[in-house]
Amino acid sequence: MSGETEALQREWLEAAKAVRSRAQAPDVLPMSAFRECSGLELFRRMLRGELPPAPIAHVLDFALVEAEKGRVVFQSHPAKDFYNPAGTIHGGWQATLLDSCMSCAVQTQLEAGQAYTTLEIKVNFVRAMNDQAGPVRAEGSVIQVGRQIGIAEGKLYDAAGKLYAHGTTTCLIFDLEQFKR
């Protein structure tokens, strides 16, 4: 591993540590936050520790580390806890990271009072991953967001730039008045 890759790994680990230190205890994000904030503001507030991350982020050990309009990045560290019977990181763990970054990228372009749900996800696994990969990032970017449908793409890679998986998603966009929680 090059010194540049090791330095980037350290930088990534520090960034995730800083975000986690600000995060509230895992809880469900209140619907009032979706009604009051644009999608981008939701993620900015999560990054500042003002809103809790999704409970699944705690369970699968990933953290939001970047958010801007049309782009979201989550970071995690593959661990043996996520191994499949073949001794590699389970594809479902990788798919969940990709689903999260891609659909959240769509959410960054929504107005207050709007939300999304994933209609379809397509993932291509490029190579096997194990717990020696070091920290990995799942980066989602919007392709197009319309009134009812949002489309995004994502990639899962390590600090050396090695691609492990990539995918696309289609999200249904809806107004929260239709949904009560």
C-alpha cells in the first residue's frame, strides 16, 4: 500500500470519527424534519449532529461523511461481522451502502415536505471484498430528478480508488401528506 493511500485512509477514518462523535443516539428521524427541511438540509443537520442518523447506519456500521446537492457519501469499514459463508463481505452489505448513498443523493434535491422510496436498485459487484480492504466509501450522484421519479448512480471504492461495486437506483418521489407515521 502506498504512503498516499495510507494517508487517505487515516484522513477518511478521522472524518468518520468526527461525524460519529457529533451524531445523536440512533433513533428514527422525525417526520417533522422532512416536513420542515429540504433534503439537503436534512443531511447537513445530520452531519452537524442535530438530527440522528438512520438506525441502519448503526447496525451496519456506516456513517454519512459528505452531502451536497445531488451527491452523498457514506463511509464504513468492512468487518468479519459482514462475511458471507464464503469468507468475503456479503453482497447485501455492499448493496445497502449503495442503496443508501444513491437514494440519499436523490433526497438532497427534494424540497421540504417531500420524501422518496427506492423502487429499483441494480448492483454490479466488480470484485470480492474482505475485512482487509480498509475504510470504503459509497458515493451516490444524481442522474436526474423529476416530479415523481429520481435516478442516481453509485460506486463503492477504497482509499486506493479500487472499485468493489457500482449501481443505479430509481426512486419514487412523493409528498408526505400521503404518508402518515
